[in-house]
Amino acid sequence: MLSRLRNSLWTTSSSSYLVTILLEDLSDKISPLGENEDARIFLREVSKPSAYGVADVDKEGRVTGLEEKPSDPRSNFAVIGLYIFNSGVFDIIDSLTPSDRGEYEITDVNQHYLEQGSLRYEQIDGSWYDAGTPEGVFQASKDVRSSRSHD
């Protein structure tokens, strides 16, 4: 099963990469899952949410909806590609079927937890870069270089 995990769920096609670069200390947000929480996704408010997977959330810290690159997003909270799952994730992975793109989608895992009512979120406010695009890599490089020059 771990071989399947390594070789399929996290494999990306040549047309879609998700690489996340964070310049924020998340040690206060990376914690064990809480009561009635089987999975946690990390979100950041963005100006162009239609370019990302988007989450709807409520004030109690629950995710109430997920959309993949919506043309008319219901929120500005992008799913940034950082997740914490309980050990049940492996059973969920085993139950998945490939998408129309022939890939196992992390969104399907998150959707499973959402339907169970056990998906929570953590919001980040610091620098986040979607390094799946040349522009994202370039901007991250510029910002890291700039911050290092002030040390």
C-alpha cells in the first residue's frame, strides 16, 4: 500500500504540479489532531481564488465545502497543499479510483473527511508561494533573496 501511495497519490502529471513554499514558522499550527478532527487542511486568503482549490469554512473551524479551481469561488481561502491526516487516510486511499486525468486526487481524500464532518482547517497569514508555476518559483526566490540580504 505504501508503494501505491508513493507512486500514485502524490504523483503529478506534467501539466499540474503543486509545490508549496512557506516562509512562516508553523510550529504553533502543526499539532496533533483534536477531538472530532480526522484531517486538517491549511488555507490562505488569496486575491485570485479561482486559480486554486478553494475551501468554504465556518466560524467553528470546520470546512463546509471544497471546490477545485472554481470559476465563481464561494470564498477566498485557497487550499495551500499542506495537510495533516489520521492513520485512516490509508484506507481512504485504498478506496479511491483515479480521476478523469488518470490520477489519484488529494481533493478526493479531503472530500471524504468533509463528508464525515471531521475536516478542520488552519489559516496561515504569512508568505506562501505556489511554486507549481514559474512565476511562483521566481517570486519565492526573489523574496527569499531579499529577506536574506537584510540579515
